[in-house]
Amino acid sequence: MAPATYSEFLRFLQEELAISTDSIAIAQRRREQDPGPLPMILWQYGLVTLQQLDQIYDWLETV
């Protein structure tokens, strides 16, 4: 994902889905230790619901 797109993605998580900055930071730190898609890490750690995960992947398809 391009840096500009990644910034837009983070903005989407915070503004549209109301995911806290702390939750995103937790997922990003975990991703450094065990690389994987950020949306799945958010879900695996219970930081987003299954419905929010669907919304994330819908958003990613439009980018």
C-alpha cells in the first residue's frame, strides 16, 4: 500500500470506524513482530468487530 493510501486507511479506521489510536498502535506493533495484514491483526486482537472487518475490506477494494 502506498504511503498516501496508508495514511488514508488510518484516517478511515479512526474517523469512520472510530478505532482508537491506541488500538491501531497495538496492531502496528504486533505486525512488526508477526507480519500480516493489519485488518486481520485488528480483528484477531478483538480491536474490531467482524462487521467492521467487512467494512475495512470493502473500503480497501475501492482504493
